[in-house]
Amino acid sequence: MKINFIQCLHVYLIVTFSTLLIAAEEPEISGLQNIFNDTNLISELRQGGYILYFRHGKTNHDTYDTDRINLKNCSTQRLLSEEGRKEMTWVGNTIRRLDIKIGTIVSSPYCRSIDTATRAFGRTEVNNDLKHTITADQATIIHQAQALKKMLSRFPDTIGTNDVLSAHTANLQEAARIWPKPEGVAIVFKPQGNSFKYIATIRPTDWQRLLTVAGY
């Protein structure tokens, strides 16, 4: 009986904490200016050589992460909403219409991050170093931040392509001091071997503007 009570209390605290985080007003992306105007940004992305860090798409806030151990069980996680699934499919189609080539795609093991990547690009690899750090200890947070810094610094393997990372807010905050907002946003970085440079923020609604600028 005692064990059951402790287990229930643990789940309750996780759900409550997650709900508070979702409900809280997220910090804005402040002090960041896109390096290129829209026309030049499209041109640069078509040439390749960038990293697109996607925060997972819009989620259903009626679902919660109650089991952060077995991440293959999507039924115990916060998932993409129907709107989020449609939006990420549209974003992927838009990127293809813009003739922006995508190389390696890597996602967090959470179902919402995998779903974001596969709906937009049809494939992904999973890397545990992109796992949400919301309940991680300090040593794990430091390790994952260093791992993400390396991913953002690494040049795409294939010339003319851009690599994609699909993960969460806290990971990027810890690695680059950038809080990616809103859900579905892409933060563009230029890898420089041993470091990386912020280039642009592309919110889900910005892709339509880029299409217009490109003449579609």
C-alpha cells in the first residue's frame, strides 16, 4: 500500500510540474536578429551547410509525460496535437518546395520529437543525448548540453544539405542560451567546427512568408 501511494504521488508530482511548466508564460526569444533577410536566408539554406534545430510541433496539452523511463510507450507522453501533426507535415512540404535539401535528421527519443521529424521529413535517427532534461540531474544536463554543442558545431556530412535536430526547449537553452518558442519553431545555426553561430529563427508561420518571397 505504501509503495502504491509513493508511486501515485510520484506520477502526480510529475504531471503537476509538467502542467505548470506548460501553462507558464514562456520567455520570448529576445535580442536575436536574423543574420540574413528572407531572400538571402532562402539562398543560404539552398546552398546547405546549416543546422536546423526544431522544437517539437504543437502538442496536446491534455496529455502528459508520466513515464520518462520507457519512452517507446507513447501512451504515457505528451503528444503532438492534430494541428501539430498537420503543421509539421506542411512545414516539411514547404521546405521541399523551397528546394532546401535535408541531410541527417536526429531526434530526441520522445514520441513528439520523433513524430515531428518523421512527419516533416519522413525519417529520423534517435539520439538519447537529445532527451528532454526536465527531470535530469546536473551531471546529465551538463553532459547533454556538451553533446548538443558538438552536434550544432558539426558540418553536415553531405555538401549542399542541412542537418536537422528535433528536440525540446531546455536542451537548446542549456547549450546555446536560446529558448525556442513557439512549438514547431526552427532555430538555424551555422556550424563552425569547434563552435556554432546563430543565424535565424523561423517560426511555423514564417514558412509561408518565405514561400511568398521565393515566388510561390
